[in-house]
Amino acid sequence: MRIETEEFGSIAVAPEMRIYLPEGLHGFEEHQHFVLLDREEYHPFFWLVSEVDPRVRFAVTDADRFCAASEKITLSPSDEAALDLAQGDAISLFVIVSLRPGEQRATGNLRAPIVMNARNRLARQVIVYGNGLAVRRPMMSRRLVSLHSAVGAGPARD
């Protein structure tokens, strides 16, 4: 399978790049099939690109870039069931990244991370209540690429 994008050109999509979010993302429920695009020039960011409309894309990164190790996100039994989690399954936790115009530091939404079961590539955006997790938490200091070129002003949508 291939998808055509303005920013990244034609992308050959391997099965391990695909992510299925049956409920979509909040505000983008109609987009359920995504590609997780990993490009060296954008590290530590990845792009979550809709297979249906590649103009719909989100900059994401590993949640560890925003959270101290002591901050844990607990999945509810319904989250575990929706992800078809089994004993020993590994999960990946992604945070949607944004950069507001005029800001120099990326922020991540820790209250609505994307949790993915690595075994079946099934994912869900979960809402986390309590724990003092922020909607716009600044990224921890690490070497970064140009945030404006990697993140832009947020997800593109016509």
C-alpha cells in the first residue's frame, strides 16, 4: 500500500507502520487508520498520518519526553479490553505534540495520550483524569530538531 502526502511524498506503507484506532482521535473520529511515520530528520518526533486523508496528520512523540518516570498512566479495564491486551503485551505511549505560533517550546497533551498495543497495532486515545497531568506540558530538555519545521502549528486539516 502507498499513500501520497504533500510533505513526505509517496510513502510505501509496511504493515508495522500501520495503526488502527477504532474510535479515531478526539475530534477526528472519522479517521481510524493511521501510519506512524518515523523519519530520522524529525526525531524525536513521529508523524501520525491518516491513511484516508494524509492532510490529517499529528506530530507525536514518546511520552517519556514529557513525563518523569514516576508519572504513570493507569489503563481502565475497558481500555485494556479495547486494546485487546493480553498478559505480556508491550504497549507504546505517544503524546500529541503542538507548538503554538510564537512559542519556542513544544508541549504535549498528557491528559489524552495514545496507547498502542505493540502486538496487534491496536490503539486508543485515552482520557486521563487526576494525577495533575497537563494538557500543555512543556517537553523535557533534550536535543531537538527545529520544532517549527517538525511540528509546525499543529495538525493540518482543511
